[in-house]
Amino acid sequence: MTETPDNACPPDAPHRDLADVPATEVISRAVVMLMSAAAEKLGLASADPEDSENRDLDEAWRLITALAGLLDGSTQYLGPHAA
């Protein structure tokens, strides 16, 4: 029997072609992913961020810088709530 990863989509899940996804949605999802990853690297998912095993401030800095660049370059397309 073939095992599937826990994060795999079920076979009956609806699929969308990337060409059908609006650019603002792709950008928004990337923003959320970068923000979430930075929070993890800052240790904010732990009860005590100072003792988090995932804490890596250098990695967090890179993610935050990438997030800033993405937002700076795409704010005009995301609408007034992104400003």
C-alpha cells in the first residue's frame, strides 16, 4: 500500500490550475507564508519564545526582509488594506 503525506490533498479535493488563480491571491498567500515562517523563526509559536527550539533570528531576519520586499513591490496591486 502506498502512503501519502499528512499534508497531501485528498484525491477528491477540488484542484485549481495556477493560471486560474488571481495574482493578488498568489501574493497574499506568499505574504501569509512568509509572515508565519518568520513568526516561527522568532519563536512566537512557543509559550516561551526565548527557549523555542525553532528560534533562529538570522533566518527570521531573512524572511522579514523578503516579506518587506514583496509588500513594497506589490502594495499598489493589493488594495488599500495592504498599505
